[in-house]
Amino acid sequence: MSAGPGGSGTPATVAEVAALSLSYGNVRAIDDVTLAITAGRKVGLIGPDGVGKSSFLSLLAGAREIQTGEVHVLGGDMRDRGHRRRTCPRIAYMPQGLGRNLYPTLSVFENVDFFGRLFGHDSAECERRIGELLDSTGMSAFRDRPAAKLSGGMKQKLGLCCALIHDPDFLILDEATTGVDPLSRRQFWELIDAIQRERPGMSVIVATAYMEEAAGFDWLVAMNAGKLLATGTPAELMLRTGTANLDDAFIAFLPAEDRAGYRKVAIPPRDVAPRARYRSEETRSISTSARRAAGAWRRLG
């Protein structure tokens, strides 16, 4: 698992890239990235939309052709067809988008069963694994529901079940919780943590734009405009920038020209005095109107 462009065996790596670049026409999505990702960690790939996170993960997953540079995953070169054939069954890849790896007309059970059979499990083994995954994700009660009728959070849980049915060594998640409600997001990461405790050798890499999620990862890779900005633990990134949170740390790593004109959004405390004055004036106005109405009533009487 540790073989890569550098040939180093310490520490073990799940993936290494060297001088990696990728373009879409005239647009450079990944720009000369060199990086080694240690195995057994939960790694976060952070940065705003359009900086190359999805492109980078698709190259690690073997889902996109390598244009320039080297990509080594699980101990071998992803340009090598034989290595890809042996390695891709050890990788689970959830692309960006709710339910992108699901078949909407199939039920929850049928979706997971399809992926299990795709990876060569027989009926009995599929049944056992599906039962365990649906129980652990709280999806057992919905096993007969079509995927199209699931909520966003449930679709992501089902997608995770499909990804984990073959016990992968490398789990790649591309913004798996984008568009999911806060409770489902928290449950999703609790589930990932529980799976990693059971399988400490499994490596996880996640692209996310949520810095509060990234704060709980073991190691972070910050990207901008296709380039590598910084790597390290959340605490290390904040320490190096002298910041109190990852949002500020990321901005501090940006080139000066990208930070030009940036101003932190500050929401001032609500001024209650005008409201109090308004209510006081409103009360006086109502009182005056009431007195006038009473006087008019007495005159009529």
C-alpha cells in the first residue's frame, strides 16, 4: 500500500500523486499537485466550489483518465490497466450529488443487492451484508422503498451502504453531505466514524466545503484554483496562521491577490433601543387616541 512515486515505505500511504495536472479545454482544473496521503486516516479535501476537488478525487478513484503526472493508489500505478483492474474493487467512490450512484426505481434492498452481486457476492453473503449495513444506518425499515422516494439524507445513507457492501480499503466521498439537513449530516459522520473503528485500516478521503465538518478530520488538504495551498491537521493549520477557526485559516493561506478586498462578514448585535423607543411612542399614541375617543364619547352622551 505504500509504494508510490517516491518508493518510500514509511509511513504507509493509500495514495500518492506527483506533478499531477488536469485540464478541461483551456481551463486548468488541477495544476502541478504533488501529495502523499497516509493510510488509515480520515482526510478532508477543503476549498470552495470549482477549485479541483472533484477532479482530484475522480483521478484517485480511477474514474478519469490521467493526462499529466503520476497517480499511485493502493500500492500501484493507476495508469497500469492490470493494477486498475485489481485495485478498483478495493475502492468505493461516491460522486458528488444526492443519490448519484443509485437506481431510483429500485428499492433500498435492491440497490444494495445489485452492488453486492456486482462485486461477486453470492445471495447468502449479500443478504448478510445488506442486513448489517441497513441496521447500522437505520435503513432497515425502508428496505422496500424505492430510492426515488427517499429524503436527501436517506439517499446518502443508501449510497454509503452501496459503497461499503464490498468492504473497501479506500473510501472516496465527494461532498457527500452537501444539501443534507444538519441532523442527517451528523448521523452520516457518526456512521463513518463507527465503520472506521471497526475497520481501522480503511482510509477515507472526503471533499467538503463545510469547515465545521473538516475540523473533525485527521488531516486536511487545502486547495485553491487547482493548486495545493497547505496540508496538516486542523490544529496545525490554525496554529500556522494564528487563527481561531478553519475558515480564517483557509483565507490566510490564499495568495495575496485572492485576499485583496476581502472583508470578514460581521453581524452587529441588534440595537433594541430604537425598538423600545418605537414601542414607547406607539404606547403614547394609543393612549392619546384612547383619551380623545373617551372625550368624544362623553360629549355624545
